[in-house]
Amino acid sequence: LGINKKSHELLKSIWHAFTALDVDQSGKVSKSQLKVLSHNLCTVMRIPHDPVALEEHFKDDDEGPVSNQGYMPYLNRFILDKVTVDFDRQEFHKMCWTLCSRKNLNQSKLMISSDDAFKVWCIFNFLSDDQYPLVIITEEIEYFLRKLTEAMGGSWVEERFEDYKMLLNARQQSLSAWELISLVGSGHFSKGMDKQTLSMGINEVYLELILDVLKQGYMMKKGHKRKNWNERWFVLKPNSMSYYVSEDLAEWKGDILLDEYSAVAPLQDKDGKKCLFLIKSAQKSFEISVSDKKKKQEWIQAIQTCLNRLRDGRPAPHREAQQKRREIRLRRQEEQEELELRMRELQVANEAKQLELEKMRRALEEAAANAAEEEQRRLQTQTELQDRYRTDLEKEILVRQQIEEQVAQKSTELEQYLVRVRELEDMYQRLEEALEDERRARQDEEAVRRLQTRLLEEEATKRAELEQLHLHQQRTISETEAEKQELQKERVAKENALQAAMEQLEHLEKERQGALEQYQTVVKKLETATNNTKSWKHKVAEHEGLLRLIEPGSKGPVLITNWGPAAFSDAELSHREKQWQKEKSEKSQAQ
């Protein structure tokens, strides 16, 4: 019917509503009920409703109720093809949900609310294939449960789902919308989680898969008129970025429309704001501030991914992933059909070969029977010849020799026929073994293909984790480089201070060496003077007797150093100490 992807999503909800009106499950709905359904659809989709159109469309059909296949052409022509303005799709889905949930939903057996059940119902419509009656296959069930587990912050238990999948495969290998709601609402795959956590997980998956919400969170936005900063709740979608007063989305403040010409770029810190980045759209530019560098990088990367997808004409990631999964399933189904076709061809060839072998076996049996008959006739002829030509012994011997040669030849031919029969039977057995080996090889190939698919998915997941580790490593390297530069500056400063201290120490060492040499000179002079004094005192004592030498008295305590008595006075020592302190303070100030 030429229905696009968006119309398929609408048709799925309408199919649920149509099925709910089929009370006796006959596959048909009365015209009066279809009039009410059509009127509600037109009201929600903002289309003028023509009550006569349904009667005109089915005026040639007087059999009463209308089937789903019969209602579809009317639905496409008089409702879906007339949609010209945008309408609230959530209100549309809510209306269809209200019609079908009354009949199929048993709220008393569920641990989730009716609103959460509606969200699971919408997710079912998104993940189910475009074939009726609508069901969700095992692969899509696992995809949904994995995302729900991640959204709740839990860990995926592969063994539990494998057990459930075996049980599911034993029954039907798929679930209806109400069976999926019952599975989620029973808490089988959310053990250990409370109702609030389960509800938040369902809502997060619903926002991503149904409302195309790629990222959301609080950020600061700079105003365009007052230039003040206000905290807003931002919601990123594939082609827009809306912001609200709070996360309840009650008060909408504006949209940032994204297209292939939009851009996002980081900004330097200014006006006391940190972690800034700029979003350029067709209307204006928006300055945004976040709380830390990690959130800044995550938002920039998420917005840039949206812009790249817009430039490449690609849909949202989850929609693209769904399309790839469907293409893989279709390709796998085509390969399976091709394999079955080849198996049927091999089976036909095998049957033809068996017929040929049967014909050959019959031909061999007929040849053996003819040989036996001929042998019987030969024996009879031999008896007759013995009776008839008993008198002619030599002629009889000659005839017997000829007959024996013929018998030997026929026996050889018969043995050759029997050998050929055994060879054909052996060839037939080997053909059966080759066919069995081929069947096992097909099974092994299918197992390897499934293993390869799982390894590719794990490889993609590991590649994403390695990219995150690489980004973290780069940030760590940049921070380490800055610290290294600061340490280098500190090391250079300490080396300069050490060099200055070494130079000062060398200067003091030279002064100490000079003082030591001066001290040694004075000591030598003192020893010389002492020796002279003692010599003269001895001479005076010898010549003058009682005459005593008057010696100068001590002028004060003598300074003692590590090398002996000091060679300079207290005043000189105090002067040198002040000079050394002055040089030290000047060098420290210079550093």
C-alpha cells in the first residue's frame, strides 16, 4: 500500500484498537463500531471527519461486519492520506491504548502502573515487525530487557534469559504485547529492584526508543536579552534540543533547532563561569555552562553525534540499530530459505540416483536370470546330444569342450555383474554418509554464524569501552603534562638556589683559607717572639740576678676557632657576619 515508516507505527496502534473491538474474535468489526473508531482517529489526528464516507466506501458490501483487510484501504484513503498538520502522537497512542487495554490488561496481577504498562505497549509496537498479528521475537525481547536492566542500574543475567528463551522456544518463540507487559510487570527479570526503580527504568527506555531522547539533564543557559544565567532542564533529540524550567517538563522555555549547518564548540572560562560551550544554530547562538569537565565533554560529544547523523542523513541510533537487526534477520531468513532449497534439490537428486541404482539392480537380476535359463538350456542340449551321439565319442568330447568354454565365459561375466552390484551398493552407502556429513556441516556453520554475530556485538561494545578509556587517558596525560611543567619550574628554581648557595660556600671557603693562612703566619711570629723572649730572660737572669722582666698583661679573653686562636678581633668578626647576612638576603630576594 506504499505506507511509510511513521504510518506503520500508527497502523500498529490502530490494529490493537481494531482487534479490541472484535469481541467474538471473528476477525471482523461492525460498521457502527468502525464509525466510532474512525471519528476518534480523525479527532485526535485533526482531520475533518466525514461520517458518510464509511458507508459510501462499503456500500457494495452488505455482508455486515468489516474485516481488518477490508478496513485498511478506507483507513489509508480517508484518514492517513489526509494528515496535513502535525498532531500529538502521544495522545493518539493513548486513545488506542485506552480502547485495547480495557479488554486485555489485568492490572491486579502486575507490579507496574497503568502508565508504565502503556509505555511497555508503545515499546512493543516499536520493536515488533510490520507483520500482523503483531508479535515480538526473542531477539527483540532480549534487546528490550537488556536496555531495561541497564536503565535500572542492574547487571544482565545471561543464564536466566537462556532458561526463559528455552521455555519460550518450546512454546511459540514470540510474545504478544500483553504477554510482554505481563513478563515485565511480573518482575521476573527485575528481582531485587523496587517498583520505583522499575518504573524509572521503563521511563528511561521509553524516552529513548519512543520519544527519541538521546540525552537530558540540568545545565546553565545564558540569556540573550538580560545576559543572565538560568538553570534549565535540557532534552536532546536527533534534530532539536528543548529546554524547560524543571525535569517534570511542565513549563517549556524554548527549542534549539539543529540541522546540518549547526555546530558545537567549547569555550574558555569567562565571567566566573567554567566548563562552557557554544551551540550555533540557524537562528542564534547559545552559551551553555555545566558543572564539570566530564559533563561538558559528554554533552559536546552527544550534540556533535546528532549533527553528524543529520549531515549523513542517518536516523537516531536506536532506530538505525533496529533497522540493522531487521536486515540481519531478513538476510538470515533468505540464507535459511536458500539452504532449504538446496537441501530439497539434493534430496531430489538423491531420489533420482536411487531410482537409477534400482534400474541397474533390476537389469543385473534379469541378466542373471537369462544366464540361468541359458545354462538350463545348455544342460538340456548336452543331455540330448549325449543320448543322440553316444556312438560318436570324439565328436561328443569336442562339443563338450566348446560348451565348457562357453560356461566359463558366462560364469566370468556373472561374477563381473555381481562385483559391479557390490560396488554400486558401496557407492550408495558412501553417498548417504556424504549427505549426512553435509547436513552436520550446515548445522556447524549455523552455530559458527551465531557465535560470530555475538562476537561482533561484544567487539563493538569493547571498542566503545576502549574509546572511553582512550579519552580518559588523554585527559590524564594532559593533566600530568601540566604537573610535569610545574615540577620542572620548581626544580630549576631549586637548582638556581643551590648554585647560589654553592657559590656563597666557595666564597666563605676562600675567606676561611685566607684567615687560616694569616693565623699560621701570626703563630709562627708568636713562636719566634716567645723563643726570643725566653732567651733574653735567661740572659738577664744570669747577668742581673734579682732583676725581673715586666711582661704585658692579658687584654681580654682570646677567641677560639676550629683551627685555634682567632686571627681577627670581635669587631671584625661582627662586621663579616653582618656582611654575610646582607648578601644572603639579597640573593634570596633575587630568587
